[in-house]
Amino acid sequence: MDSWLFLEIPGQRFPSLDNQGPVSGFPRKKFPLKYCPPPSAAAPRKPSPLLCQELATTSTMPYQYPALTPEQKKELSDIAHRIVAPGKGILAADESTGSIAKRLQSIGTENTEENRRFYRQLLLTADDRVNPCIGGVILFHETLYQKADDGRPFPQVIKSKGGVVGIKVDKGVVPLAGTNGETTTQGLDGLSERCAQYKKDGADFAKWRCVLKIGEHTPSSLAIMENANVLARYASICQQNGIVPIVEPEILPDGDHDLKRCQYVTEKVLAAVYKALSDHHIYLEGTLLKPNMVTPGHACTQKFSHEEIAMATVTALRRTVPPAVTGITFLSGGQSEEEASINLNAINKCPLLKPWALTFSYGRALQASALKAWGGKKENLKAAQEEYVKRALANSLACQGKYAPSGQAGAAASESLFVSNHAY
């Protein structure tokens, strides 16, 4: 007995499977159906390894012009995976000259190029205990071209310890007209040429920071969309030049908002960011995300446990960040060194499915104790390096969910690092 499929012809209508005559008044055609038995359960088809690789590195959208070759995509993915290998995170040592001036001032040290070089050298030449902890180091433009005392360029020092070299490429935040004190980030002009040069000079990943604030009427839709599109454009330019982009939409901890409000805003911001990255055809496997943890505002009077912060953070990420993203490297957002480690540990122990590497990209939360121990004095070099190693080891354990606070953290490690309206 023959079987037939009846299709209504015009327009965008879905096929109608009933054979009782047209319900829409459209003419219909009938087509013979051929029965195809299901494949034997005893011999399931195995996916072709070549097909799997092709699907992972190419797009099937017929209207998209290819932006990256499979070789370029593989390079980007490999770099991203090296940075967030198990137990590894990122040292953010990319403070601008103005930002590092405040750090040096806090220990009574003059902001000279030599002092900046010596301090960065202190971090980069710590002993080999940090090698399994630090997968990448973000540098400021000046630092990328400085050298250690033995004459080696800093990028060479980082690579010799198994790290990947990163570079801050944005030019800082500027006011966004038509908003209530909100900002966007500048630096797209000439970015492609700068990325090409940075790649030649040893950098394999980059960072771009956008800033949003939680208030009664902020962040506005305009600020969210503008910053999302700026991040997407930056990411596209980086990938074209063989550089893995770290996408950083930071929601500042300023304010008295509670945990729920921060989670809601984080979800809205990240959803907009990944919509923009999709619109710009970004290869997600060759990117990293650097978000804030979901925490209450600094002035919030209600206290939340580390487990509550972890659950809110992971829930927000699960609702917005595609599993294709290689890794999520949290910023510390003014938390104390110890608090940043404990919260990262709680996030990795959260009993929800987490398809990405969840690790750290800390600046102050890796450096605060080391900076105080150094105090601007060369004779304190070893003591300062020991403090840095302690925090690197702690965060290496935390990003694996294995950190157990000893309760003996020093005063510097427990001190809040919050800075109102933090600029970088």
C-alpha cells in the first residue's frame, strides 16, 4: 500500500501531514514516501572524526563569509586551553602607569620606570613553585618591552616558566553621552595594527575591560548594548591577528544592592555580550571570559555565605555563557586576597554542572601581600616573592575546588581591596 505526503505549496507554511484536504485553501501536491528502516541497534554508526573536527572549526551558515581558517581556530583554541589548564589561572599585572602609581604610593615608593620594572620583575621571577599555578600573565604596554636584570625580555621570562604572554589593549573608559554617568571603553582605532605588532613581540592573548555600574536606573540598555558591541568588535580584531581575546564586562561592586540584584544584572549583561559575540561571528572556543563574581554591593548590609555567592555566580553563568567558551577567569573585584580564594573555591565546588574551566585572573588579590612585604626595598625581594607564591598556590587549589583555608592568613591577605569606582 502506497503512503503519501501532502504539502501546501505557497508561502512559508509548515508541511501538513493530514490527507483530509487543504485546511488553508492553498493547492497541495502529493509525494510518495519511501520507508527507511532504522539502523540496526547492534551496529550503531560512529561519527567520523574528520566530520567532528570540521564541525568544531567551521560554520555551516551559508551566508557567513569565513573569518578564520581551521588552522587559525586551532591555534586560538590551543592558546586558550593552555592558559586555563587544570590548576592554572592568570596574573593580571597590567595596571596602567596611573594605577600602579597608587599602589606604589601606598608603600611610600616613587612611581619611576625602574621601580615599576623591578616590581614586575619581582612577580615574574618568583621561584618554580608558581609554574603550575600561572597559565598566563597580562602585561601593560610598557612592561611588554622591559627586561629582567639578566637581560631577558619579560615575555621570554614568562614563556620560560610555561606561561602565555598577554597584553592590555584598551585605552580606558570614557563617558557615554546620554547616560547617567555611564561609560564605554575606547581603543578600537588602530587596534588591528597594534595586535599584529604585539603578536610579533610575543603576546598570544589580550584583555579589554568594559565597566558597568548597578544603580537605581543603571546599567541602562544603551550602556549594556554599547559595551557589548565594543567587546565583540575588539574580540573580532584580536582573533583576526591570532590573539585570544579575554572579554571583560566588569560590573562594579559599588552600591548597596543585594545578591539577587547583582545576579539579575550580571545575567542581562552577559546575555547581551554573547549575543554581540554571535553577531560578530566570534569563535567562542578561542576566547576567555573575565567576569565579576556575583556578590552583593560593597555597602549592602545583608551578609551572604560563600556558598550562596557561588550558587548565584554559577547560575548566572549557566544561563548566559555558551559551553563552547573555553574558560572563565574571574576578576577579584576588590575582595580581599583570602576572600577571593575562598569564593573561587566555593564556585568550583558548587554542585551544578559547569562546562567551562573556572579559574582566576587576579591583580590585587595576587599582589597585595607581596606589595606590602616588598615595601619598595630591594632587600625585601625574597619575602615579597614568598607572599606572592603563597597566593598563587592558594588560588591554584581554589580553581580545582581543593582550597582549605588555614585560618592563619596574614592581615594583608584579609584586608579588603575595595576601591570605589575602580579604574584600571
